[in-house]
Amino acid sequence: MKIKYDKETDTLYIRFSESNISESIENKPGVIIDYNDAANVVGIEILQASKQMPHFNSVEYEFENE
């Protein structure tokens, strides 16, 4: 997984896999979900990230063991 923030465009992108993107759908205003040919989520793009998320520039990662 890769997380990228572009300060110039104020866009946050989370990429889950390196699959080719076959379709992008704006699920809600400012939230675009990218899908591959198998309809799996490849990435999520958030436009105007600094306005939509209070702490857009900090990342917390949590992993739970079974």
C-alpha cells in the first residue's frame, strides 16, 4: 500500500495494489474510487484533502493479529 499527498493539488491518494485501473467512480463529492477489471478497489483519491480531514498530514497504521 502506498499513500501519497500532493500539496500543490491538495490531493491524497491511497493505492492498494499495482493493478491496472479500468474504472474510476466519484463515489461522493471529492472521493474517487479506482477499480481494476475484476471490480476490486485499486485506490482511493480524496480531493481537497486538507478541508475534508482534520489531520490529513498524519498517518496512523493499525494491524491486528488473529
